[in-house]
Amino acid sequence: MFGEPLGSLELPGLLNALERLSLGVHVVKNARLSVLTMLLCAFVTTDGQASPPTPEEAKTREITVSATRIETPVEKVGSSVTVITSEEIERSGKHSVAEILRTVPSVDVVRSGGLGGNTAVFIRGANSEHTLILIDGVEANDPINPTRSFNFSDLSLDNIERIEVLRGAQSTLYGSDAIGGVIAIYTKRGQGAPSGTVSIEGGSYESFREQANFQASVEQSDVSLSASREDSRSISAADASDGNSEHDRYGKTAASLRVDTKASEELTLSLTGRFTDSDSDLDNNGGVGGDDPNRKLSNQQLFTRATATLDLFDSALVQTYGVGFTRQDVDDNNDPDPASIEELRSNYTGELLKFDLQNSIDTGTPLGFIVGIETEQERGSSRYKSDGLFGPFEQNFSEETTRSNGYFAQSLLDIPGRFFASAGVRLDDHSDFGTQSTWRVAPALLIPETGTKFLGSIGTGFKAPSLFQLYSSFGNPDLNPEESTGWDIGVAQDLWDGSASMQVTFFKNDFDDLISFDPETFRSININEAKSQGVEISSLVDIDDQTSIRLVYTYTDTEDEETGQTLLRRARNKISTSLLYQPVARFDCSATLSYIGPRADTDFSTFPSERVTLGGYTVASATARYQLSEDLELGLRAENLFDREYQEVLGYGTNGAAIFASVKLAI
């Protein structure tokens, strides 16, 4: 059924194992921390919310790259895009990309248990695999994942300069997987004399995190480097309220590197890399009896990209040649124990190699062009072997590959101060299903006299079938790509002489040829259709030089057109508010409060499975930072201040009240 993320698919054998693979850690209660509201800040706001930008940050965040593939002022973009800056990331105290995304308009983040649990992101009601993840231009979606989605559980905020969340179908610029939107992540560029920081954080759940950062500009090269280690006793993946008491530990090592070299006046060379190695304790399932004392998940991820940029004819032509490579390895192992007689050995390996060329053409007139070509090859394989109550079972997915070539062109019209529009077309040629064309138009009309901006977009998207959907024992080589058509329209308004702003955007998406599982043939088929529609409202108010407040509301109405029911794990209503207070230069604090409305899920503990409703919940958090000296910063962070009990996935718990203290030293 459409809308069921990995871990909810009603497939036997291998898919049942993959369900358990994708579900991670769970909840154990911590001491009540209501008093931290007063200790950290006298306000309240959103769990995981990035703090409101200061006026200085607002200038920084006005540039977007993902919306047009070149640096473009946000005010000229017709697409709906949210930019999260490095300063917002720093102030939030968060360490994972998933947490910082939680209150971006129209973004749902769902984690199965505690740290290390499978973490899915939905944009505007689309499925998690309908969001393309780019890390410095590298496609991060996992080729061996059954739906080719990306698991956010291990993606840290180390060395990240900015995150852009681009909503709506973006296949014209980015090809497959960008049906719901794009999340683009950019690594910091080194600058200045050699410098660095070291930091350590410790707190609830026996959590400790150490991080070191370094940056420098040496002759013609800029270098930035980051490394971190995180360990936590965490919580039980299967909810403690169902009698599960074993703590599922989590550990992760991460490293990030970026090097930029000015080889000549015209040529710039760049290299980026990000590596993660994590180990998580898993439970066999959510709910009653889910505990498993020795099931382990190991996950290694490598994302790397090299580019050469030629600036020719006084920037009339800028060419970027790129090559990117990703590799993701997952091992899920379990030995027999008193909780389970099952023995499990499995490995999943996916790789992607991509070459691309982009030409940015400045004609010296209001009309510019971007023309590009991409070719990529993905491959994947898996091994699965188990022995338990129902006897031995083995399933091996021999290495399979697919290749696709993409050709795109985009025109950019810029009438300074008044009107901007982008219009593009794309043709993709896939080795299995043939060609697929997409298009998109996104205009923006500015009225400077009133501080008003009208924006909108309309376009199409597609998603190629995954290797698993094509070639596994449940696969179907005759599958067609999933398709979408979507539009949005909105208005942004500056208020009170620019000290406040508000934006309202309406959107609608239609999804066709969605891939589902046929229980009669035990094969994947194109059958489902779905739709989503809603409204995004966001506002930012600078009350004075020390205080800012932001409010975000999203209404999302989804429907599986086969059943008439709402899609799973998407909240219809989400409200968040955040408040930033900086009374003096050396001290700032923020507090967040968010409400997530009821969501539908599936209960697999019954046969046949039943549809259930997870209750809505409200979560508060707060942070504080104090610059004790030029080189020393102290921090305090509290999560789930009022110790609310809730579930994001049926049977899987969430963290209770927690507090963390940190020290950062400049070197």
C-alpha cells in the first residue's frame, strides 16, 4: 500500500527481515526536567527546530543553490525553499540533520526508536523515497534500499555550512527520486589562518560526544576538516511502556573533508568527502516482546565528489565537471538468545558512480541558460541467511546494475527588482524502462514598493524503480517509473518596515504509477495512485534587537486513492514556534515548542494487520550558550522538557526528558 515506509511493507521472507533491519533504538524514561525551562530560558518552542535567524543571518541565508543549480538570491526564486545556516545549526545544539529538519515547513521526520533507529523524511506528503538527498552534489539515496530511500539515522551536522530544503517536484534539475523535493547539504569551506575547535558534550542516557574541527587557507588552497565520536546508552528500541527494558546502545564515528584549490585564474578544483561508521543495538520488533539483547546493526557510508570549475570569457561561460561516488554497507547480525531462537546473518551493499557536466551561460541580457548532462551507474547486492522457529531460510541478491543518462536545459529570466522566472526541460534514458521527460516552470513577481513577492511553480517528476523492485525475487523488470505532477502558489510579505515577514503557500501533488506489492503474484507492480495538498504558513518577527520569534504551521491532506485513506505517518497538522533571546553579545538562549497531530500507522502484531491512529503530541526543548572567554564557550541543552510519552512509529519509543552540557575550546 502506498505510503508505507520501509519497515511497514507486508512482504514475507526477505522483506520481513528488511523491516526489522530498518528499525532501530527505543525509549527509557529519564528524570523530569521541567525546571530547565527557567534555567535555560524563560520561553518555549519546537523540538529540533532551528532557532530564528538574526538580521545578520537573514542576509547570509538569502542565497540558494539548489533551486536553480547556481547561486541565486532567494527573493528571486519562485520555488519554495528553506535555507538553514551554519549559525542556526550551531545555536540549535543539535547534532543530526534529521533533528534540525523537524520543523521545516511540510517536512515530517519519523524515527523508529532512539539513536540509530531508521529515520525517514517525508516532504509534502510524498513517500520518503521521493526525496532526493544531495551531499555536496553527491546523490546519497541508497541503491540497495528496497525503495532507494535514504536513512537519516547517522547523518550528522559536522562541518555543514548550510542545508537547503527544496519542496515540490524537482526532477527537471535532478532526475529520479526528486518527486517530493530535494534536501541539499553543503560542507563548510575553509578560510583564514589555521584555526580549529575541540568540544565535548555529555548528559542523559550516558551520552558523550567529542568533536574536533580545523580550517585554513594556505596559499591557493582552502581546507576544512571535522571528526567526531558519539556514544550513548540510549533507550530500548521497542517501547519501554510495552515491557521492554533493555537499553540499545549506539556508537558513531564521523569525518568530513573539503579542499578547494585555485589552480589558475580560470580553474578551481574541489574535493569533498564524508564518512560515517556506526553500530546500533536493535530489537526484533516494536511492541510487546520486542527486546533482543544481542542484535547488532553496523552501517558504513562514504560520500565523495571531485569537481573542476572553469570560468571562461569573463564568466560568460562557467563549466563544472564533476564525478561523485557513494558506497553504503549495512550488516545486520543476531545470535540465538533467551529472547529469540533466531540466528541471522545479512549484508547489504550499494554503490553509485556519477559523472556530470554543467554549463552556465550568461548572455549579457536578462536571459541566461543552464545546460547539462549526467550519467550514472548504480549497483547493489545483498546476502540474507536465517535459522529459527520456521527453519532455515536463505536469500541472496546477486549484484545487479542499472545505468541512466540525463540531459537538461533551463532558462533564467531576470528583470532586476521586478520579475524572475526559471523554465526547464529534461530527458532521462534508463537502461531498463527507456526514456522519461519532465518539465518545470517557477516564476517570482516582486513589488518592492510594498515588500510583496508572489511566487509559484508547476512541474512534473519521476522516480525510477529501485534495483530491489526490478531484480529481487519479488521484483518485476517490466516496471514503469513512478510519476508526479505538482504545483504551488504563494505570497510573501514584509511587515512593519521589514522587522517582520510572513509567507503563505498552497500546494498540490498527484502521484501516478506508484509501485506496490501484489499479494497474488508476490511481485512489484505499478498500481497505486495518491495525492497530497495543503498549506504552509511561516512568519518571522524581530521584536527588538535582542528577541526574535518564528511561527510555522503546515496543513497536509493526503489520500491513497486506492483505499481512500490517509497516508501513513504523515501528520495533518503541525505547529511550531521558536523564540531566540540574546540580551548580551556573549549569551544567547532559545526555546522551542512543537505540536505534531495524530497520524495513521499499521499494527502488524495482529493478523490480518490493522490500521491504527497514533496520538498527537507536544514537545518542548531549550538551549543556552555562554561565551566565557574569547576561546571558551559553555552550552546547555534540554530535550523533551516536560517528559512527554509519545510514539512516532507504532511500538517504538522516543526519548524522555534529557539534559546535556557542553564545552567548546578554540585552538
